[in-house]
Amino acid sequence: MNLQTVKRCAVGVVLALAATMPGFQLLHTSVEGLRLIADYEGCRLQPYQCSAGKWTDGIGNTSGVVPGKSITERQAAGNFITNVLRTEAALARCVAVSIPQQVYDALVSLAFNVGTGNVCDSTMAALLKKGKWRGVLSAAALGVRKRRIQSGAG
């Protein structure tokens, strides 16, 4: 059996480092929203292939990942801020409506995980634009259920 050491990082440490990064002040996602994303994604300093087959490191980072090359917690924090800002910018283009902070945080978390294209093209985004909250909640619950089933947790 070939055992590999998985270099994990502490989500709390990475979030604390992220708060010191220049881009942190530009975020619209709350600290609670960042924690939601980070807790769901987990954190690894050593690259791995996610369930979609993409090379990933840090907190869900798939950009510039070099298989076999570890990163530091500071690099994971910087990548995390960059990726959340990128997610927020994409969502601002497709869901340009004012929504409550908790809903925004959940939307960013979902888009961070499944991709902004999938969220922007979703029924949930269309309902958000129309202010149909009950339908948004139903669509979100269905999406979470699908994610849990796909990840084997549901």
C-alpha cells in the first residue's frame, strides 16, 4: 500500500492570514461567508485532484496549481481572496440585485464550489433577479441536496 502524507492547513490560520491581505477589504462576502466556504472546501497545502478531476490546492484553488508542488498557508490565503473576489465579480454581472448578506454569502459559497457559470445559468439566479425568495430557497435546497448526494454525504 502506498501511503502519502497529505499536507493539510488549518482553515482558521488561513482565514486569519487572509484578513491581512490587501484584497480582503474589497470583499463583499462576510467573514461568516468566508468561513462557510473554507469549512466546506477544506484546506490542503499539497495539490490533489478533486472529484471533478481538477488539480486543486489551498481552499478550493484550481488556478495555477502545479501537481507535486506544495504551497504555504500564506499562499493559500492569497489565492482564496483572489478566487472569492473573482467569484463575486462574476456574480455581480449575472445577479445585479440587492440581496441580504446571508443570501449573498450562500450564493458566493455555492458559486465558488460549482462555478459561477452554473450559478448564473441557474433557476436560482433567475428567481433572485425577480425577487422570488420562496422559489430561491426551494432551488437552493435542491442544489444543496444534489451536492450532498454527489459528494456521498447525502
